[in-house]
Amino acid sequence: MKIRLAAVKDIPILSLYDKHISKTELTHIIPLNRVYIAEEKGDFLGWLRYQLFWDNTPFLNMLYVLEKNRGKGYGKALLDHWERNMKVWEYPFVMTSTPSNEYSQHFYVKLGYRIIGGFLPEKEPFEVILSKRL
């Protein structure tokens, strides 16, 4: 598996799967190196994208592995890659969030994240906020 930074040429495939971000916003964050893509033999496996919370804390907005590729360690590899980069860039910790009714909260806890709070969006499940010291 290869993990690389996304490029403008990746916007069509990212937009096909990621319905939580506009193409316009992707064009803004890709040059900031805030989207990573996992591939194997040229096949698109999934992606990770993040922003900065409070302009100083890496916040993982999306970690997604295509369903046919799940359970093979690709999500963990993307997360590990991102965490190593954030540590090299001297961020002391990272954050993410996930709906409380999704399995992903257990994935993050298993990988060293701890629940630090949450909030209740209108007409949505409780959103759990997690953090990890690097």
C-alpha cells in the first residue's frame, strides 16, 4: 500500500465518495497538504483529511476506507501515517470526533485516543470528541 498527498487531479474521485466537503473546499485544502490518499497498485483504497481546530490543533475530519477494502489495516495505516507527520511537525496532540452510534469510536480508543467530551447536534446522535497525545 502507498500513502500519498492528494493532488488536484484527485478531486473527481474524492468528490465521488466524500459527500461531506465541496469541490471548492477540496481545491483549498489540497494545496495545504491536508488530504492523504491510500492506494494499492493504482487502486484507490480510501483517504484521510484534516483541518486545524482553533488554528493550532490537527483535527481529523474524515478517515474513510472503501467498504471492499475494510478490515485489512488500511485505516490504521492512514491514521499512523498522519499521526507521524503531525508529530514531525511538532503538534503535541491531535483530535477527531465521531457519532456515538458508529463503531469508529472504538477504533480510535483502541489506537490510543481518549474521549474528552462531546455535543448533541440537532436531530443527530451524540458526537464524541477524542484526543491523542503524540
